Amino acid sequence: MHSLAYRRVFGGVTVTFFALVFPAMSALSGGCGISGQDDGYEDKDGVKNVPPPNMTGPGGPGSGGFGEGGGSTGTGQPCLQVSDCDDFDLCTTEACTDNVCVQTDPADDNDACTDDTCDAETGDIFHTVINPDDGDPCTFDLCDPASGVSNPTVVPLLTEDFTDASPGWVTTGTFEIGPAAVSEPCFGGTTDPGTDTSAAGDDVAGTAIGVRIESVGVSSLESPGISLGALQTTESVTLRYQRWLNTDPNTTASVYAFDCNLNQFMAVWNSSDVVTDDPVGVPSGTGWFQVRHDVTTYAQGCKLAGEQFKVRFEMNITAAEFPGVAGWNIDDVQVIRTKVPADTLICTSDICIDNNGTAVADHPLINIDDGLDATTFACSEGNGPSQVD
């Protein structure tokens, strides 16, 4: 504080005036705010400090800060209480969590199969079910609440790559589940495969994996029960799997489907000749080969009976001769729902064609080219594909 003096003359008399001058308020410390944190601004009741005017924020030049000072209310902005976060939108809910505004959409029901909307004027929420129909009779129109709409051409009822111990599968005889392994040469020079066909793991189901079989008897691999709850009466069911099979004249390989009405397994395929899938065999095979069987009648019968469906692989050796047989190797087994049935032939493929809005089956012959001019592809229903000289 300091003083100033000045003089004026009134009617010939000189008068001297003195004035006391105080420092500017910004030079004072503390004020009514928090000691050591004064920024020159007080809130409306003169107790709490509030942020200075926001010159660049959402509120524009001169807008206050949050809390009692006001300002923008978007998610992530600071707050002291939930009212600081009010965006005046009936279609959002606000919260002040750890002094940070959080706006959420109450219309979202976390279901990817609904279209969620909110009326901005009333706040009314609507969840409209999405129609997954793509207009293609060869696809399934599905929607999963977690992943949304999909339109696959097949829907698996059972998928098995024989990793993770393959629970529920029952083996008898020489059938087992384990890592693929090459065996010693067997009949026709054939061996078990050294690798499987799965993307994960290297396990297969097979007869005496990595070992040639020189004993008689029946061995089997039976699936766990397969639920058919989603199967529709208009749909077909196909069993498909990867096969590496080698037999001799004394060996028969078979595939069965369970008949719930007769309570027994029924054959859907039997080998009628020597099977040679090994490419180094005589005749040379094509290696791993996908086979498909139509099991619609049996699956639909089990669905009607309210029972689970099963499939079974079997090998019967009636006479043991040196050097033995390599037998079955099986991988990537699936039982699938389809829009059209597979045929009864393993030398054809099964495709669905959209014929003016109707699903129609087509079964063109398969052709596997080994790239060698000296061989010709051939396929027998009794043993499958091969390359012949």
C-alpha cells in the first residue's frame, strides 16, 4: 500500500488531497480459494475454486469448466456429480464415475440378432429382430446373438478332429486314437500316413496306428450320441470324413449309421474290393480323401423318435496273412445338415444348385489329378479313387 497527493485551488485557497492505494487483488495470496492453488477464480458460493474459462473447449470461448462451472458433457469429460454429465438426450444414460462422465446407450441389448433403436423424442426403445434370409435356397439362414447373421451351406451336428482326447468315442479291437504314424510296409506296399489332415494337432482314429495288423477279428470306432434338436424335416444329413484306408483280400471295411427304429446299426457302405489309398501302394491311391455318405433316413428316424444319432466305422479281418494290412485311418469326421442329400456314390461330389428358388442336388464325378502324364485317375465304388498306369 502507498499514498498519492494532489492540490487544488478553491477561491484563492490551496487544498491538498491524500489517497491510499491498495495492491491489485491478483497480488493477494489465497483469497477465499484453496491456499497455494489460487487461479484468480471462485465458484458461485465463494468457497471452491473452479476451472478458468475454457477458451478452446466444446463450450467455446468463455465457457466454464465442469462441476458448478458448466461445460461439455461428453463421455470422458471430467465431472463432480452425475448432473454435470447430462447431455439432454433421452436415448443415453449418464454416470459420473471416478470424476469422469460416462454416457451409455440403453437401447443396446447385446444381441447381434436385433436392430436396436431409440425414439429421441420419447426415449422409447425398440428391438427389431433381424431377418437373416439371404434368398438362397442352398444356404441356412442363421443368426447367433453373439456373432450375428451367417448363411452357411452346411451346419455341423458333430465335428471331430480327434484332438483333446475325443470324449465319447468308443473303440474296440485294434481301433485307437492317437498321433499319426507311418507303419512298416503292408499288403501292396501300403503304410499308415505320417500326418493327419487337421489344422490343429496331429491325431487320427485308426486301426493299430503306425503298426501293421496281422491278426483276425473285428475292430470298431463308434461316435458319441449326436443331438438332432435343430434338424428340420425338410433337411438332409450327410456323414463326411477324411479317409486313408488300405486293405487286403481278407479285409472288409464298413461304415454304419444307427437306426433308432430297429435299435441297431445299418451299413451305409462296405468295401467290395482291395482298397489302396496310399499313394505309394499298388495301384497307387490319392492319399487322404474325403468321403461322404447320405444318412438322412436314419438321422430323421432318430429325430422323430426323440433319440440321439450315431455313426460307426468297422474293419473285419477274416484271415491273417503276411505282411498284414495297414487298415483304417480317419480324421475330420463331421455329421452335417445340408439342403440337398448326398448320393450313395463315393466317386461323386455333392453340390446344391439354386433352380429358380428351389434347392436341387447335383453330383458330378470327382477327378483328382496327380500331375503325372503316365497315370490316369480312376474311381471304384468298391474301393475309391486311385491312379492307374
